[in-house]
Amino acid sequence: MKVKIENSNSSKKKTEMLCGFVLEGSDKILGLNKINSKIADSIKQSLKDNNGEMGKVTIVPTNKKILAKRILLAGIGKKEKITNDTIRFVSGKIAQKASELKLKEFSIITPPSYLIEPVSAVSQITEGCKMSLYKFDKFKSKQETSTPDLSILVSNSNKISKAIKNSEIISDGVIYTKSVANLPPNECTPSTLATFSKNIAKKNKMKCTVFSKNELEKKGFGGITAVGKGSKNEPKLIVLEHHGRRSNEKPIVLVGKAVTFDTGGISLKPGEKMDEMKFDKCGGCTVLGIMKAVSELKLPVNVVGIIPSVENMPGGESYRPGDIIKLYNGKTAEILNTDAEGRLILADALAYGEKQYSPKAIIYFATLTGACIVALGTNVAAIVSNNDRLTHKIKESSKRTTEEVWELPLNDDYMDMVKSDVADMKNIGIGRAAGTITAAAFLRNAIEETPWTHIDIAGVAWTQGATKSKPYNPKGATGFGVRLILDYLQKI
């Protein structure tokens, strides 16, 4: 999809479909004032049926009375309920309708500034349209060959062109994340992720380092080595570095769990829905998408992306319940369940990131616990942090991007729940209680004093049964976290 901006009189725009937003209960299209009287009558009649209901779209034929072939009315609900996500959501509906009609192009009129700030409106329109037209059809014999182009009609294009470019880069980062996360396990191994990372680094002038199985063993990455040794697909630790400021300025470190397929290992998962365990790499894919966008946006900040990647398989060399392993930071972990593997590989990556880079902050993502879904459902991610200031900033970005998060506590009682009688800690807590928090408590042992935020995306990383339907999140991976953290990085 190509996106362009036009200072245009919307009523005189030549287009296959002219799209305007309508407030609930209104008899006007926002931004479309003067129109042929015969068309105006048809619009008024259609508005009685549409009534501006959130997400409802209605098409009005123009019968060649104006240059636009058809007009689309898009309801955005009540004025007082409009959020940062409203225009993104409805724009996605518009784009999907344009695609359904097999149009080559369409135009959207931006709502007036008294309703929503113009740069924000343009950004949301761009993101909503681009992300809603994404389809994962790589393995279908017949694929979508083209998508319609978009013209955004504004009254003043000052400063808006940059906003469109930035929004396209951000949207492409989300789409890239989805595309990799959706790959089946036979097409995406730890080595595949390493190759993708190298390609991104080469294209965007970032430094990429990939640690092999032998290097991981020699350097003491006991968690990654233990989890990965049950598979013929060898584990990798991938490190991407974006230098946007002076080299001596401390970076932000992003860490993402990338289990390319998770059987549970010796503690084998039930067969039902095990196919969805290709999504256990979503944390790492989120970091890949962020790093791609960070470099293309040329953000003036140093950012390091670290992706521990393994395949968790049962086999003759698999690690076992009862094993005790030594992690990168020298602490030992008693294995009680091999399906609690994500925290082991993350612990190594977190300790390495802190030791190697002495970062300002560490933010990490993982499809870590089913307990997170029990607690928060499938539309909100859990966060646990040791730093109120960092948490506040991420929450503010959450409000702006509508990638929702909810903070959970972490005190000494939870830390005690992961203490082991025979090692420094154990890799699961006590029974089913506080599963999301005890996972974070385990990982708290991997970091010394660096400000950190743990984001459990188990419920939001891909569309699941109870996931609220959004046009820009079609079935499959959602790319959750890319827009959230890019907003955070642009505001620090």
C-alpha cells in the first residue's frame, strides 16, 4: 500500500471511494461540507441507517454526480468516547472494505482538529489501513497480489508528511513481527531467526552478533544450553545494536523470548492447541520488529535487542525435571518443570545484557505464562517492574497506543516462592498460585540493580478465542509491543 497526503477539496476529489467519518447521531460527514444536493440527499438518507455507530460502514453511490465514484460513511461513535484507537480501528474497517471491493485506490478525509489533533489522526489512519490489509498467505497457492493505495485528505499538510512516513515505518515493523511470528516451526528455527536478524542489520546498518551452541556452552549460558539441547535445531543468542547517540551513552536493552516451538520438553504439553506453540517466539519477534523500526526511524537513542532462541523438544539429550543447572550469572536453578523454559533462556539473556551493556533500563517480552491469561484475559498484557518511573512511562505509551498493560506486584513473599531447597532457586513457584508473578520473581534474580520491566504477552501475542476483534489484528500474531515500545523510545 502506498500512502500519500493531499491538500485537497474533498468534495472535488477524483477517487474510486471518498471516505469520511461520522459521529453517532450526526447528519454530517466530518470534513465534507459542500456537496452536490442530489448526493447530499442520498447521504442524509444513508446516515439515518448508519447513525454513526462505531465501526459501521455504509456506501453511497454517486451516480457520476461528483468526481468520486462512491462515498463511504464510517461511524466513529460518540464524540466523548473517541480514543487514540478509534480512528485506527475505523480506518482499518475502511481499508478492508476497499480491498473487498478490489479498488485500486481510495481516499480518507481527516476529521477536524477540534475532534482529534491532525498529526495523530493521520498517524492512526495510516497505521489502521496498513495493518488491516496484512494477510499471512505465504503458504497459500493463491496469494493477494495487490492492495489499494491510500490518499489522506487534509486541510494543512505542514508537519504531517513526516508523521505519515514514521507511521508507515512503525506499521511495517508490526507487520514484519507478525510475518515472522506466524511462520510455522518447520520454516522458522533459531537459525532462521538469526538469518533474519543478520539481514535486518545489514540493511539498516546495525551490528549483529549471533552466538552458536558451542559459544553458548563456553561462555556459560546454562539456561539457553539446557533448554536447547533436546532439539537438533541448535540454540542461538542473537544481539542487535542500534547506535543512535554517542557510543559511551548507556543503551536501552530489549530482550525477547524466542522459543520457535515449545512442546514442553519432557514435561510434555497436551496435544490440544500445541500447534499454537509456534507463537512462543513472539517475544523475540517483537524485539526484531522494534529494532527494524528503530533503525529505519533513525531514533537518537542507543538500543540493544537481545533474542535468546531455542526449540524445546523431548529427546535423549533433553534436560529433565530434577536437573540443576547453572545460569549465566552464576546462580543455580532447580528444574521442576521443563515447560517453564522461557524464564531459563531469558535469565541468561538478561544477565548478559546487564553485564555487557550496563543499560539505562531493560525491557523484556515473553509469552511466558498461561496464568497471565487467567488473570487478565487476551487483550491486556501483564507488567512487573522494579522501577516506578519506568513503569509510568510505559503506561503512558500504553494509553497513547492502546496496547494495554496492567501492573502486578512483586514483593519478598513472591521471591520466597521460587527459593529452592537444593539450589539458589527453582523454575516454578508453589502450585498454581501467582504464576505470572513467580515467573517474574525468578527473572528478578537475573538482574542486579538496573531498572527493568517484565511484559508477559502470553494472552495478547496472537488472536485467541476471547480476543477482542480488531481489524488491524487479523487472525494470527498481533505484533503486540512494537507500537508500545517505539512510542516509549520516541518519548524518552
